[in-house]
Amino acid sequence: MAYFEIARDVFAQESAELVKVAARLDEHFDQLVDLINQTSGRVIFIGIGKSQIIAEKISASFSSISVSSFTVDAGTAYHGDLGRVSQDDLVIFVSNSGETQEVVQTLFALQTIFPKGLNTVSLTGNTRSTLAVNTNLTFDVGVTKEVDVTGLAPTASTTATLVFGDALLLALEKSRSFNRNQFALYHPGGSIGRLLLQRVKHVMHSKIPYVNEDTPINDVIYQISDYGIGMTLVKDKKTGKAIGIVTDGDIRKKFLSVQSVKKSVAADYMTKGFISINQEKRNKAAWQLMASHDVSNLVVLDNDENVVGIATIHDVL
């Protein structure tokens, strides 16, 4: 059997298990969404082993949409980590068997610490387990079988839990009308945050290459290469103002049509005028402007229409 056929079979088996888990979802899922939205504290995930790894991913996704969340490893809970849990938190336990000793002991310890009650939820493959019957809400994410050759390694079960977390994430986004701009606030260093939050002045090149109209083509090429942004502005000798632009693409396109390349100058390749943007505009606006004009750079102006920088497509994305 070809290995890719094994891979296809894994996809098929796990997909089939996901369909079964999805069919079991009901109004209790809505209760969980409401419970999370009503929680004044944090959403804390507790598990161990592979289940804990899945829990960490779900928790990280929650944090990315402003749901305060973190994980506690059940294996270290007895060594002080239980002190991280407070009365107003929501604790979600993740255990396929629902009988994992460390997880169950952590649940009972928290019930002792908070005798007046603590909101608890379990994600498990055994709704009759000790964990399931001792939490406020239980969700059956169990699968018929794991897909590895032994039938024991967490495969389909961890996938089902992970997808449950993704579904919960989407439901929370919908319930909170969460959008791309909000998402960017919690990802300021990522591409989405850079595109939606940062302004052109934050990413532009403030060192600007200039040549004159009569600058020899060799010097123009050197200038473009030295600055590394694929272009140079052309300025008027008398006024000192930028009147056009030469890009490396312009040189390639016009090179063969110029009669005497050795004697050619910037004016032979120059595009008069240029597309510009104010430095206070968002990167998204710069990207849209480049896309609409099919260019890869913009001249950046200040409020007085002075040239203050160059922004390239790589800078804003």
C-alpha cells in the first residue's frame, strides 16, 4: 500500500468521527457559549499529556479574541498551580477517558477549595466517567476508535477535541461580533496587525533615492541598487522637487527601445508624476492603492505635501 493511501485513509476515518461528534451537539453548546461570555474571571483549561497540548491550543485561540484564558497542567496542579484559580473563573477539564487520576484529583481539590461552587466543564469521551458526572456541563467528544495501528494513540480523539475548540472559538466570535480590526489589536506584530493597525509612516523608508533628469543610466541603476527599494525619484534641478520616478521595471521595459543606451539618462526611462499617499494613512489603504494602480511602491507625503518616504508592497503587508 502506498503511504499516501494510508494518509487518505486517516483523513477519511477522522472526518467520519468528526461527523459523529458534530451530530451530538445540542443546546448545551449554547449554554457553554453563554457561560463563557458571562464569566467575569478567566477561562482555565486543565488536562495532561496530549489532552493538555490540545487545551493549550484552544486556550491560545481564546486569548487571541480577548477571552482571558490559560492552561494548568494537571500533573503539576498539586504543586501550587491550583492557586491560580479563583472563584469567578470557569474551569474546563480535558480528558478523553474522564478517569485520568491527575485530572480527577485536580477537580476534587478545586471543589474542596471552593465549597460554594465553581463553574466547571468537561470535554471527554466518556460521559459516565468520574470527571463527567462531577462537572456542571459535560460534552461528549468521544470517538469510536483511534486511527493509529494500535488503536490506542490519541489521534481521532484529540482531533475531535481540537475541532470542538475551533467551533467554540467561532461561536464566541459571532456572539461578540468580533471582527478583523479587533483581531488585529491582539496581533500587533503579525501581518494582520501590521496591515490594519500600523500607519504608513511606521513602515516607510525615510532614506529616499534621488537622481536628476540628466543623470546617466549607469548612475541611475547604481542608485536603485544602493537603496534596495526598486526605484528612485527624479527631481527637477531648478526647483529640487520630485517630478517623476524610475523603477527597475521601467528600465527593463524601455531598455530595448532606447536608441543609445550608453548615452541614455534618467529622463529616457522616467514616468512623469507618481502615485502618493499621506504618511498618516493605514497600511491597508496603501496596499489597496498599490493594488488598484498595479504598482509595488508609493511616494509618501506629509500634510504639507512634502516627500518624506517611500513605501513598498513588502513594507505594508
